[in-house]
Amino acid sequence: MTSLYVNDQEYVAFGMKAISEITPNFGLLFGYAGALSGNNVPKREVLRFGIFQKF
């Protein structure tokens, strides 16, 4: 290991994000990401949810 990074770290990843506006000032977010292959990285999926308000 050198400094803060692991040697020989590599990955192939994919992801998608959806944004839906419920009202003109309020909406929802959804995201999904994962790794197809990797070396020295965790191969776990990530789900993201969120809400937003425009002002």
C-alpha cells in the first residue's frame, strides 16, 4: 500500500439515475450503481434515494 491508494486498483462499473418531478417544486431521485469486475475494490451495488425541493 502506498500513501492513501491501493496498488493495482482497477474496476469496471455501471450506473443509472432517475429524476422525477412530482410537483413544480418537489421531486424524487433514484440511483443505482454497481461493479462488473474489480481488483482491490469492493464489488457491491449502491442504491441511492433522495428528495429535492426547488426554491
